[in-house]
Amino acid sequence: MYETVILLSESIGENEVKFRFDSLKNIVILSAQLQKLDNMVNKQRYLLKMVGKVTREDLSEAVNAILDAVANHLQAFPDYQS
């Protein structure tokens, strides 16, 4: 579903950056929870390219949510750290 939001917002244009940014944030968080770390990194790179197009508050919220998700993943799977 989040992927669909990204595709639709890209086709509409720059006016829908917030929806795309929030969808990417959710995909990154879900990818961390599902241990799909390659997908998480790829989507996070895409999300970081949008830094100048969102508010500082939205960026801060996204970064904190992503860090929390990764920290929770590492606590749940301590042997997974490399």
C-alpha cells in the first residue's frame, strides 16, 4: 500500500511530497521490523534525498522513528548485529 502511495504521489508531482515522505518512513520502519535490511537501506536513501523538501519537524520525527525501529530490532535480535 505504501508503495502505491509513492507511485501515485510521484505521478502527481512535487505537491505530494509529504505523502511520499511519510510512506517511505513507514516502509523503512516496516522493513526493519521484518528484517528486510537491504530494502530498508534502499528506501532510507530515497527518503534522505527528500530532506530539503519536508519540514524540519517531519524530518526529525522520521529520523527518530527509524532509529527507534532499528534499536528495537537490534534489542530483539542481538546476534544479528554485525
